[in-house]
Amino acid sequence: MSYFRLQANIISKKSQSAVASASYRSGEDLYSERDEEMKSFKRREVAPVSFLLKPDHAPDWTLDREKLWNEVEKVEKAWNAQLAREVLVALPVELSDKQQHELVQSFVQEEFVDEGMVADVSIHRDKLHNPHAHILLTVRPFNEDGSWGQKKMRQYEYDEKGDILRTEDGKKVFQTVPSTDWNERETLVKWRMNYAEAINQSFKEHGINKEVSALSFEEQGLDRIAEVRLDRNEYQYVKRMEAKGLEAKTFYHQLNQEIRKTNAEIKQLNQQISFLSDKQKPLDVQAVLHRHTVEVTGQLDADYQKSLRFMEGRLKEAPTFQNVHKQLEGLYRWEERSLEPKQTEAAVTHAILTASHQANAKRDAQALKAQGFSLPTFPSLFGERLDRFEKLEQETAKSAKTNETVTAHAERAYRVQSLIVHNAFQELYAEIDDRFQTNDRTADFKATVLEAIRNEQWEHVPGMEDMDHHLQLHELQKACDHAEKASEQIRIQSQMRNKLGTEKEKLLHDGKDLDTIYRTSIKLNTAQQLIGRYQEKAAHMDKQMDELIRQTFPEAKEKLLQQVQALPLEMKTDFLKHYTEKAKHHKAPALKECLKHAQTEQDKRGAAFEQYKNQQNSRFYQGLDDKQQPLVQFPNGRASSELLDQLMRQAAHPNNYQKEPQQTTKMNRKGRNTRMRRYLGLEIDM
């Protein structure tokens, strides 16, 4: 049996544009009088085959695509009026392009045009295994004189004598009923049946020994699920699953094997005729999500199944994309704000203790003072601080292990849930750009759209023709948020480092409060190390921003793109943020405008930095090099002489006890601590 698909949905003035819908499907630039802008979308790899058909009594201007849909938007006054109906049909791959065209044209003429609708047809063949046709139909009939008719009419009620019933105050009793049956469920069923019959007739005429059915398998008396029509893009999903550790062999066969296996166990198929209308979308989305959940979870290995059970216990409810995503974000946030600083503090403390121990061995009083020690009190102070360090290290290691375990489970569960969302979204929006199909920067947006459809919150559901645009803006906004966060953390830690450096300078000048010097030295070096961590994150974001800039301005000259990519991360962020804000209103700015905005923001930061710099008069700040002083991304550059790099170099110098390996591990640290205790004659705490 060949693949069959016919589904219908309404294009509403509430959140969509008939002109934009026609432009997207036909590939033709159309001017929207309502929006006062040209509707234009990315050119397809294979140009659509488009044509219009009209009933005899419709005016000739209805064959002008731009005028037709602008007139539709004029005549439909209500803010939430139905503008058009879209019927999406799959074209049999068994037929040639010409045969497919003849099939669609004949079907549209008989079922829609002869019934009084104007049809705007666009055949898409971008994807080799998925040829299909979008049929945009007018929903308001035409009068015989070519003027627009009424969608609804009055139907008066009569008494037994044939007279019109009236109310007590003399008003005629009537009901408002549709002037056509185009919105009826029975009509949709008829279209499905007739399209299946048209396909089968075409198969018969061309000697193809196959058939299709518009009935669900339940209606045919078959207790099984329809096998999936796969294309090369769906293959990418499984590749992603394999990369994440999900079991997936030869996808094209495996998915259908899973369906066949399930078919053998199913007694009855709950879903009846598959179609997508405004009233049916909430139920359909739930069914689509459920089906993809079954398909994905049915292929999971033991580790992923264990992680789903773990998350269900932790969440106290079944894992969904929303609750798993929220949980994972919380774990990442805690790791960044609490765990990473503690781990960095532990590493810094160990380095300071190691350097101080070596300075004591050399009897270097000045180096000891710089880290809050003195020669006379070194053994007692060192022992106390080593005890505190080991306690900190144990607590940090315990927290890190717990976080690592929980995060690993949450990440596996997130991969599963995001894959379900991507697959379900792809089924409903089959024509989104390839780069958005498994793009996890867009997963939360897709989940939000699916939830909005389920809850009939149509104001939050973009139209098909706008979906790529919204996905792109969401991806850009998310990348800009992450880049801003990395830059801001560098700025915060830089200011903290400068403040602590100045404080330590004053403490060393006084030279009395060794405990405060020690704590300040740890905080100072911790801040510097955190700057390094955020620099790494910023460098990673910088590469992503370069890629997004190229995707956003694919027509820009290579030399200009290279110049933009050479800008600091903060300027790239301003550049893309400006584009995103402007493009939200379908008025995408030119590259030059984005550059001008980024330069303006950079000038503001430069002025603020000069003001900050003029207020810094400490020797510590003046000792920073030109790359360290600015409160922006630090691409590279060594730390000042006060900071951790010097301490690590001190620890590597020859001394009168065994030289330690450079790689610092928990085992190495324990050994070092024991040797330092033994060297100082302290009690060894095993």
C-alpha cells in the first residue's frame, strides 16, 4: 500500500497573513498592502511549480496571486477572520512529475474550483522522497456577478402553516448558518476519500499495481499503525541519537520494524481519520507527541532508561521536555555559581599552600608574607590552613560527584525529550530549514509552540511561512544571551580582581593581619582563575557567533564578513541583538546598520572604561598589562606577578624535597599534603 496524506488547516487573520502564506508556498515575492511590506522568503533549492485556478463566475483578477490575497485580506474585516484554507496533499512518488501535476490539477478543479473556490496551488519537490502540494483556497464564495458573497446567511424558521415564526415583539426567528459546507467535517472526509480514489485511478491508468486508502487502519479493520514515510532528514535524527549513545542501527528499516512490532501487539487503533484542523490540533499534537515518545523511548539502551527512571523519581512526575529542561538549567546554574567557584578556590588554596611551603623551605620571608605567612608562625598556621583546605576539598569533591551523577542523568533525559520535541515538530512543520531540525537552541521554542497549539493559544503560534523566521530569531537571541552572560561574568570577575588586588596591596603595606592577607590572596587568585574559565566560554561563544553572522548575512562579501568576525565578542553580540530586535517586525536591517549600532555601543563601553580606569590608581592595577585592564573579553595574556601563574611556577622550582608532577589530581594532592606534613613534623592524618 502506498503512502496517503491529506490534511487541512485554516489560515487566520489573528496571527497570520494570507499574502505571506502565498509568498512562502509559491516562492514569489508579494507585496502586502495590510503590512505595507514586501513578503519574501529564502529561495528553495528546487523552485515550486505554482498555478491558480478559478471558477467561471470569479473575476479575472483572482488569477493574479498578489491581488487575490490582498483583496481577501481587505474583505475579511474581523481581527480573527478566516482568510484561507490550506489543504496539504502528499504526491505519490510512484508517479512522474507530469503525472503528479495532472493528478493535483484535476483533483483541485473537481473538488474545490467547481464548488466555487479559487485555488492557489504550489507543488514542492525540495525533498526527493517527499513531493507534496500546498493548496490555498478562498473561504468566502463569489456571487454570480463576480462580487464577494457571504460566508453566512439567515435561515428562517417556519410554523406548520408555512409562515415565518416571529418573537413576541414581532421580530423574525432565524438561525445564522454557513452559506457553504466547506467547513464541515463530512466535507473533509469526502475530500480525503475522493483524493484517494483519484490516486488509485491514476495508478490504474499508468499500470502501477498499488493503491492508497483514506481510511485509518482501524476503519479498514486492521489493528496496526501506519508505517512512516521517511526522508533523508529523518535519518539525521538517528545519527544524532547514535552520537548521544542511543541505540540506532539502520534507521530506515529499524523504525518501521519497531512499528511492525508494535502493530502485532495493538488490538485497536484509537485514532480515526488523520487530519489537522483548528479544532482538532490540540488532540493531534498530544497524539503526535505520544507517538514519538513511544518510538524514541522504545529504542533506548539501559543507561538512558535508567536515567529516565531516575529523573521521574527526582521530579516526582513523568519526565517531559519542560520539567527536564528546567531541572537541567538549575543544575548548570548551581554548578556555575556555586560548584565551579568552590573548585577553583580549592585549586587556588592548594597552589598557595604549595608555594608557601616551598618559600618556607627557602626561608623566603617576603614570599611568605605575600601569602599571609611568617617564618616564626609558619608550622602552626600552615597546619591549621591545611586542615581547612582538606575539609574544603572533601566537601567540594562530594558535591562535584553528586552534581556529576545528577547532571549526567538529566542530560540523558534532556536528549531524549528534545529528540521527541524535534521529531514531533518536524511532523507538523515538515518544511522548516534543515539547520533547525535538530538544533537544540530552538528546542525550547518548539516545545512552547507545541504547548500553545495543544492549549489553542493561537496568538503564540506562528504560521508555516513565518516558522523559519521565528526559529532563526530565537536561535540568535539565545546565542546573544549566552555571549552577554560570558562577557558580563568576565567584567564582574575583573572588577572583583582589581578590588581585591588593591586591598591586598594595602594589607601587605601594613603587614600585620596575616589571616586577612591569606584569605584575600585566595579570593584574588580565585577571581583571576574564574576570569580564565569565562574567557574559555567566551571564546567558544565567539566561534558560534561567527557562524551565526555568516548564516544571517549569507550574501555579504567575504572580506566584510572577515572584518566583522575580527570584532570583539561584545560587538558581535550587539551586532546580532540589533538584527534580532529589528527583524522581529519583519524589517531585517542591513549589515551596515548592525555594524553602526555595534560601534555605538562599543563607544559607550569605551567611555565607561576610561572613566573606570581614571579612578584606578593602585600599583596592582597599574601592573596589569593592556590586555588585562579592559573590562571586556580577555582573548589571552598572562596574569600579573601577584597571581596564580607565578605561584604555580614557584611550586615547580627545585627545592629540598621531592619535585611534584605538574598535573594536579586528588591523589597527587593527598600525597603532597602528606609530604608537607611529614616535612614540618606534623601529625599525618590518613
